[in-house]
Amino acid sequence: MNVKNCRKCRRIFNYVMGPILCPNCREAEEAKFQEVKKYVQENRRCGMQEVSEACDVSLNQIQQWLREERLVLADDSPIGIGCEKCGKIIRGGRFCPECVNQMTNSFQSTMSGMRRPGSSYEEQRRDTRDGNRMRFLNK
């Protein structure tokens, strides 16, 4: 059993997975999320500060929902958050599409550089695993 303290109310609860919130605080947070979602759908041109004040939710919480891509905004919405890499304003997630493409290409080039031409990953792994190590014969 994994017992933790809730980050909001500090009560002890049986932690299973996800955010470290007790069931009561998790339900309250979900209710606030639904309230914010409904408010944003009804008031498409509102700003983040207005949503925060109208729904009594912190700006950080709204930004977290945007980063998690739980809260989806219209294309003409003035609400946006900065890309974590370049700072460009985006509607949701952590990175803008350009930074995602750049990181993907960088990762792929790194992975392709790790492989020797003409050999499979399993062969390379076997070569390094069975490389220079001492072996004993059982008598």
C-alpha cells in the first residue's frame, strides 16, 4: 500500500497513480476544470485573467491544463502559453510544431549515428555484450 499526503489538503490517502491528490481534491479539481471548459466555450474571446477571475481558478492551473492539452482553445482565442523551448505563443502542449520537428529530427539523427551501417541493432548489442570479457570453462 502506497500512502501519501494530498498536496492540497494534506490528508493522508492511498495513492495509486496520477497527481498526488486525494479523491476529494481530485473531484473538486475536475469540477473546476469542467467549469473553466464551459466558460471558455461560452466566452471564446476572453483572456486568461478573465477566466481565472470568473471561475476562481489560478492562472497556473489554467496553464497546466493547457500544457496537458486537456483544455482546448479556439484558433481566435487570445489565450496562449509560451513554447518551453523558443517562447512562441501556442494554444496547448509544451512545444510549438517547429520545435517538435527540430527535436524529432535531432533525435532521429542521433539514433541513426549510434548504429553502424549494415548491421542491425541486435547485432550491435550482441557485439558489445559479448565483447571483451573473461570467460571460464566448466570442468
